[in-house]
Amino acid sequence: MARNVVQFQKGLSEPAFEQQYGTEEQCRAIVIESRWPDGFECPACGGRAHSLVKTRGLFQCSTCRRQTSPIAGTIFAVTKLPLRIWFRAMYHMTQTKQGISSIELGRRLGVSQPTAWKIKHKLKQVMMERDATKKLTGRIEIDDAYLGGERSGGKRGRGAAGKTPFVAAVETTADGKVSLLPAECLGVCEFAPAMLVSAREGVRTCLP
């Protein structure tokens, strides 16, 4: 049997993560580079000349004197948590094959469960917004599943009350892009058209 490309794609080891994102300074540098890849630009006047307010970690425009935080307008804004905690949360959420609960995430980050829940849902929201603008290409594999815990009594299996059906679509490339599509009925004739909406023309889909 051929190896599943997505399942066996190379991940990022914990030592490698610590080397790249282990300190607050490293994480802050990544945020700044991502926000201003061509250097600082004032959001008010567009000026590039600036000075750094070291005591507060702010960039001050030399033209209009406006002070800007690198995390302003991002999911990190107004956070009391160090950036390295956010980066570690990203690491655990993306490197865990079966997903991770907010309780377990809180244990690994050293924060409370409510805090871990907020971190997790903020990250999932921005991931969804980013992927919503992309379309799968190349070879795409799709499958159906149900969300919802086991309940005593009532109907079992497909159509059971309290379960939410969904379709998962995976682009089997080195990037391992994944897209989730809601579905009311999971017959091939029902979810195949939905797949075509999220996939570019000319792709090859593999149904189970």
C-alpha cells in the first residue's frame, strides 16, 4: 500500500521549534517581518522614517509622530500573554494529528483552560478566514465523517440525533492543504458539486 503523503509529511520537531521560536525576541521579529516585509510603514501617513520606543516596544513615525505596536490589529492585540505562548499554541495545534483539546493545550502552555480555549478559537478563526480564499488544486481526496459524542439510546450511526455531518477535502501536496466543507447530506451526488465549488477546474478527485 502506498504511503499517505499527508499523513507522513515532515513536521517540525520540538528542538527545531525551540531554536526558531523559543524566545520572545524571535517571535516578535517574525511578527514584525510578516507585518512590514519591506520595512516599517506608518499606518497613518505611510512614512518609513521611524524611531523605536524601547520601553513600550512601539514604532514611532518620524513624520506624524504616531506610535504603532507591531501586534496592533492582529489576534495578538491587547493580549497579556507572551508571543512565545501564542507561537507554541500554533505549534501544538498544527503538529497534533488528532487535534488537541483546550484542556490539554492549557496543560502544555501552562495557562488555564478558558485561556487556552480563547487562544485555540482565535487561531482557528484566522486559519478558516485564510483558507476560505484559497482553492484546492492537483489531486484531491475527499471523505465524510460525523461530529458528535456517543449518546445512550436513540438511533445509531448515520442520521443519529446530535451529530453534524461534514466533508473533508485534502490536497495531497507537499504543503498538505486541508479544507472542510459543511454538508447536509453526504451522498456522493450531494457533496461532489460542493467539492467542485472549492476546487479549480481540471483537478482530479479521488472518492473513497
